[in-house]
Amino acid sequence: MPVTETAGHFTFADWKENPVSPEDVFPRLAHATVVNAFSGGVEAEATVCDYTIAYDTAVTGVFAGLELVTGRVDGRSGAFVLEERGRFADDGTVHCTFEVVEGSGTGELTGLRGTGGFTYRHGETKVPYTFAYEVGRA
């Protein structure tokens, strides 16, 4: 199957973060749940996202998480899970890469494989993403 490249934007509708370790000691850990809405090549009204965050300072650190996307990819309906890893810098910039969890595609997205990423800049309300994928046999 040929790889298809698509793009679009997402917005985060809800961000709830809870400390896991003392907030005034570094490094420190936090847990966050997030709801995103995707438009463009990936369409999803409300994803479910769960992150673990490791702060090395009050404003910098790394994160890893999983995001359940239920919607459409270039018109194909189904659901899939993204594994995400990223870093955030002291200027508020967030760099993230993601990969479809093998075997997680359902419906018309069964057999979905792909990778992508985004860069968020502090103050943006719409975050551009890219996604390169293929849908094959499971």
C-alpha cells in the first residue's frame, strides 16, 4: 500500500493536570488528561488523551501518552490509538511525534499504520499537524 500524507489542525478543549510528586521539587511528575478536536485529514470531535509529564524545571520537560481517536481519516471511519512523545521548551514551544499503536485500528481503519507530529507555539489556538499513513490488512 502506498503511504498517504495528510494534514490539518487540532484544538485542545480540556486540559486537566494533577501533580504526582511534590510541585516545588524538580524533577517532578504530573498526570494530565486532555480532550482534543481534530479537523483536516483526521476528523475527530473529541479524542481522549492521557499523559505522564516529567518536569525538569517549572516550564520545561518531556511527556508521553496515549490518545484514542474516534472519527475519520481522509473519509474512512473508525478508531485508533496514537502513542505520543514530546518535549516542551522554556519559550512555550511543544514538539511532539506520534505513531499509531499497531493493531488498534477499527472499522475502515483496520490495519492502519502511520506516524506524524506537531509543533505547538505558546498562544496558538489551532495547532497544525502532519500524518503519514497507510491502511492495509490487519
